[in-house]
Amino acid sequence: MFGKKKRSDDDQYLDDDYEVDEYDDEDEYDTDQHPVVAGNYRAAGAEGSGPYDFTEVSDLLEKVTDQRLDLGSVILPVPQGGQLQVEMTPDGMPQAVHLATEHGRLTVSAYAAPKSAGQWRTVAADLADSLRNDGARVAVETGPWGRELLAITEGADLRFIGVDGPRWMVRLVAAGPSGASNDGSPLVAAARAILRETVIRRGDDPLPVREPLPVVLPQELAEQLAAAHQAQADAQQQQAAAQAAAPQAAPPRMPEGPRRGADGSAMQQLGLN
């Protein structure tokens, strides 16, 4: 059930405390996928759990808003001890938010989708082909919502979990060291616990299929990032000023060439040339 409840085994991975970091690197894990789901957009085996559409739980969400991170299109809990890493576009807009845990990194993103379910199946097939072409070993496994991808790459092990919703699709990417993304691992358990409590706010605007839904940072996080950016800019400016003010060392004096007199060079005068 969504909302306040007795903690289950999955809930040990969820917590209200988190730290915020800026994430500078480009997200190299482009992912997406999931199974065809029925009726209420929940696959077999996932009945009574999320991810939820905002319209389904908006009233309940008000009671637990202090326990969730609202990113506009995605509202999610934060894993215990998790650290937020915000990825920015070149023009300074938030592009993605990653949850760094002791076992690996989790990324939840939402996308526009048609009214009919099935986008995840198509995206999963495209993703599997792309990963294999890049040299990854890919396996298709079955999880609580259906199809999941496990990809073994040179840099990390990845698990892609996707769910189709009403005009949206949500994906979760779990990335970690070797073995971290295997079924039953702590990272995957945390990923599924988060996805069960995730809420998608699709909005009414018409969007192209597979268009990422916008990420909007809470004001407090946006202010923290702005302050961090300003502090970094100030530090760089001070460093540049200090370098400009430092006394410049005189250029090394070049050795003088052989002296020449009226009768030739010094070497010639000595009979050595």
C-alpha cells in the first residue's frame, strides 16, 4: 500500500535522510524497458504496489509528502543513506537525478508514452540490441513487473527495470560493480523497493512518444545547487586573481653568442676555428 505503513523487508532500503551532491559527469547509462501490463497498468505479481499514477494517489501523497522527493515528473523515496547527484544540462537545467548508495547508483526517469501499454517491451528490445552492439553481455530476466535487462559491461553491471503506465513509462537503472545488479542483490532489492513507492506526474501536455518528462528540483535543492555553483565560480575567480597578482619570474637569460672582433670570432682569434 502507498503511504505510511509498517515497514516491510523492502522498506529497510528506504529512508528520509539524504545528502545532495552535484553530478558533473554525463550519464552513460541510457536505458529503458518493461513488460506489457494489464488494466490498471500493474503487471502480474505487482498488484497493490506502485509505481503509481499521480491521479491515483494525490490525496494519500499529501500525508507523506515529507517522506518523498518531488522532482516534478517523478516523486520517489530515497534509499537509506542515499546521496543525491544532480546532473545538469550545459545551460544549467536539471537533466537527471541519481541516487548513489553504498551498493551502486539508481536512476529513475519517466517518459511520455501512448495510451496503450507496451512501450517498455519495444524499448527493451532496442536497448538490448544497442548494448550487445557495444560489446555488453545481455540477459533478459523476469522481475516483479515482468521483463528486466541485465547487462554486463566493461565499466559496470546494469539492470534496467521498466513499467508502462497511463501515457507514461518509467524506467529504473541500477548500476554497480560486478555482481551488484544480480537478482537478489542489495542494490536490486533497493531498486525494487523504490519503484514500488514511486509516483509519476505525467501532466496533460501533449508530448512525443519517449520524450523524457521534465525534472524540476525542489526549491531547497535548487538553492543548494545554486550556492554550490556560486562558490565554485568564486573559488575559480579568486584563483585566477591570485595567479594574475603573483610576481612574474624574469625569463631566463639566454647565453651570449661568441664575441666577434674586427678580425673574426674569439675562437678564430685563438686559432681554434
